[in-house]
Amino acid sequence: MRTASITRTTHETDIAVEVNLDGTGAYDVSTGIGFLDHMIEQFSRHSLIDITCRIKGDLHVDQHHTAEDSAIAIGQAIAQALGDKAGIGRYGQAYSPMDETLARVALDISGRPYFVWKAAFTQEKLGELDTELVEHWFHSISQAVGITLHIELLYGANNHHICEAIYKGFARAMRSAVELDPRKGGAIPSTKGQLGG
Ligand SMILES: [Mn+2]
């Protein structure tokens, strides 16, 4: 089973994460930030990665540690569950429309984190979530998993749609990259023979 769990307690957050890469998109998410829960739930549902993510963070300071640590812990759990990455699709991409918005996500679970972000919000908040944390969330998960991750907003006006289109595009790209490809027969998808960076 490609599953993993991470628990971590610091002065900033108390966090428990579980993932199942071969799940059905079942989730149990509570970060204390409603809009962030909504986005992590979208990620789970559309990637088919089961995700439990419970955090008690220092929200009296601000949302930074909680948002960041959700990305780091989910990313570390995914990396752990991927193991040596044998048989995975490795690459994923998605055009992600939501009404007037179109986003594009392309990624490679290369073991070499690299992050390109070409998107912007015109509101400071979505629900209670500080929108500047969205870019930081994706940067953090790309580092934690080891993903070369390119995210681009092609166009869009509604900030909720922009954010949700990006999360859903990331989810669908991750589904392709994480899923086992039976034609690969369990081989590591690199002519180098490893995907460790
Ligand atoms: Mn929504």
C-alpha cells in the first residue's frame, strides 16, 4: 500500500497528516482556515489521493505557519508514500477551466524541486485565507515532494475561481504523475535509474 503518515509538533503547529496515493479522493481536513480546507479537499477529490490533514496552528499569530506546514506535511507524506517512485507516471499536466478562468499546471515528480508561478490575485483574502499564502503553499509542496512545478493563470477574473482552478489543475496533474502505469512494469521512470534529485 502506498500510504504514509506524518505527525509533527512544534511551537507553531501541531499537525497530523495521512495520505493514500491509491485512494478514491476521500478526505478529512481541518486546518482552522475554512478556505484552505476547501482547497485541500479539492486537491484530494480530484487527485484521488486520500488525505487526512488535521492542524492546530498558531492562528493567533497569523495563517502563515499553518498554511505552510499543511503543504510541507502533505508533501512529506506523499514523498514517503511514493518511495523510490517505481512505476509512476512521473509527469502530469492539466488545463483547468472554471467558468471565466483558465489555469494551466504542468509538473514532473523529478526529485528536483523547482517552482514557477505566473498567477496573481486581486483580493487580499479569500474567506479568511490570505491570498499571498496560495503561492507559498505550492512552493512549499513542490519543495517537500520534489516536484518541478509550473503554474500559470492564462486568464480569469473571479479570485475564488482562480484559486480553485489552480488547485484542481494541480490535483489532476498529480493524479497522472502519481498513478502507477502498468506498462512500466515497476521500472523507475528515468534513464538515470533513479529519481532522487
Ligand atoms: Mn469553491
